[in-house]
Amino acid sequence: MSSQLQTSLKNKMILAPLTKGGNLPFRRLCTDFGMDTSVSEMIYARGLLKGSPVENARLRRAENERVFGVQFATNQIEEGLNAIELIQKSGASFVDLNCGCPIYDVTRRGLGSSLLRSPSKLKKLVKGLVDGTNLPITVKIRLGCEADTINCLENVKAAREAGAAAITIHGRTAQQGYSKDANWELIRQAVVESREEGYGHVPIVGNGDILTYYEARRRMKETGVDSIMVGRGALAKPWIFKEFNDNATWLPTTNERIEVYYTLARYMKDHFGDDDMGRKRAWTFLPWHFQFLTRYCPYPEEEYAIQSTEKPLIQSRVICTSDDPLEILLANKSPEAHDHIAALLWESDSNSAAIQKLQTFAESPEFKQIVLTGGAIAEEDKVLANKPPGREGKWNKRQVRKPGPKRSEEEIAALREQRAKKKDMILAAGGEWPPN
């Protein structure tokens, strides 16, 4: 099964596992545009084993998804294998071990990118998972955890020697989140080293700062990666898969883009239900997507190819201007505008109706007021990288209590005597020690 998957991971553009963004309706939309391989939003193995309905829902696969991997987070072999049994029953094509997530809620549990701190432990974990199942195990990593502990090559070596079917490398450290440009040179070194050491059959997938098909093709040529993984680029323009397959930029008209957005709303209805409860569930996702969809800007190759070699276009954030009220609405960064757009799409029964509703709202006094007073979201992708505050170099370190006044040897001896007496009293009364 691993060899079959490895063959399918050649010369592909793969949808990354995306926090919130990798929901089933969005993956279904991307598949419409030619996406061949996708990975689910990350699942906590422990939550899945406890029967969490949220984690179970993330196992669902869209009917049109051809190769679908389930990404999960674990740091224990037995726990991981038990979760893989459930994942396999759901019909997944492969399982992806998350070793790159920078979100604090993940790393504080010793999961995600925190696994990168010890390549030897990572190797043991991956080998245990590979040996315990016949479902292919892939691994997604970053360059390292902190900026001063980049150990990408060591972790790639550990994963491939442990039997990983494929390895995806995001070209940043976890500490960097989505700031700084992705380092594709280290990804290239990992590819070269793998092939020199006889692991050329294990696909290496490059990830980071891909917004156009020509950037993707150039990165593949320069680094030798087998495939490209795209995250924010797909969130901004789900048709990036069509561009990659066609080797051509698609420049949709305003109405064509609205049709794409309307289709996403329709897929949300199909998935969550076309009623009040369905809308409530969909509202966790649909307005959120416009934080990225409103970033769309056309980047024809003849105009931007050279610029993209100097600075990744997704990091450049070129600002597109227009006098068209509808374009101004679709580019607005205010969450209030996003909520209105989502509502109008949801309430429309056809694409033409959606266009008309959005046009009317774009010309309304209500939207003009949003333009004047609406608060835009922060530019950094905090929605995908929830980094805790902290000084450079101190990121994600375990917090400990501040030391109190130092006790004398006599005070320490007295405390130990008190605890010994307490233990004897509890045991004499038939209790347990230590107490629960």
C-alpha cells in the first residue's frame, strides 16, 4: 500500500491539513478544481479514542476526494495505533503524523512541532506506528521547533529510516509560525541527502509560500521535491489546483469568483444542513473563509514571475485596487463584511441571485459605513498559527513557578517529618497513599 501511495504523491499539488479551513465542504470545492490529494484537519488521537464527535466528524471524506489522508496528533505508539484502527475503518488512504503544528494548545501537550526536539524519539514513534499497521504513515514536519534548533535534516533522516511512506517539510520553524519567508534551500538539502542515502523512493513534499502555479513549478524544479503542498494559497484561491494542472493562470471575472463562493456556501448547506441548526454550524467556517478569500488578487505570470523570485507573492501582499463596488466588497477585510457576504450567499437560491444580492449590498449605505469604520483582521495568519506571546528564543518553553525563598536544612527536615506523619495517619485509617 505504501508503494501505491508513493506513486500517487508524484508531481501533485496537495491540500495541506488546515486548522478550521480543511473542512469537508472546502475540500470538496478544491476537488472540483482538480485537487487530487488532500489531508484532513488535524485530529487529536486521544479525543478520537474518547469518542469526541468533533474529532469523529473530521474523519469524513467528501465523495469526490480520490486520495484522502487523515492527519492526527499523538506522541504514544499504543494510542496512535488504536486511533489508526478507527481511521482505517473510516476509509482513509493514509495517516499523516503531525510533527509541525505550532499552535500552543498542541505543543503544550507534547504534540505537533514539539516532537521535533528529539529525532531519536520521533524515529521510535514513527517506527512503532509503521510496524503496527498496514496503512501508510506519512510525516509532516517543520525545519525545527525554535529558531536556534533547526534540525530538519536529522528529523527527515529519522522519519525515512523509521519507514515513513512520505515526508512533508514546511520551510519554517514552529517559532516562526507563518512569518519570514519559507526556507526552500533546506528542503532541497533534505531531498539531495535522501537520494544520496538510497531513499529516493520516499517522496518529499515541499510546503511554504505557494500562491501561484509558476511558483510551485519553480520550487519543484529548483529543489527536486516530488510534490508541492499548499495551504494559505488554496484558501485565497481554491482554483490554484486547476492552475497547477493546466500550467496556466486562471483570471476569473468578479461573477465567476462569486459563483465559486456561492458553491462553497451550497456545499456547506449540503454538509451541515439547510436549516437554522445547519446555518449555526456552518457559521463556524463560512464567514471565516473570507479572511482569506478577500485577499485574492490576480497574479498573471507575465507580470509577476520575476517579482515572485525576489519575494514570495503570498508574503508580498500586493494590494489590488478597484472602483467597482462589488470588488471593493469582495476585498474588504472587516469581519462584519465577511458575515454579510456569507449570509447573502447562504440565503441565495442561485448564483445570479447571489450576484444581485451582493451587488445591492455593495452599493448600500450599510456597507459604506463598514468601509469607514469596520475593523480589519490582523495581517499575520494568527488564525492558522496561534503562537503564545514571548521573547525571541523563549518561545513555547515550559513555564515554571518562580522560586520562593530558599528553605534551611532544618525547615526541610521538619516538612518531611510532617508529611511522614500524614502518610502514616492516612494508611492507618485505611486510606490510599498518595491520595488521588
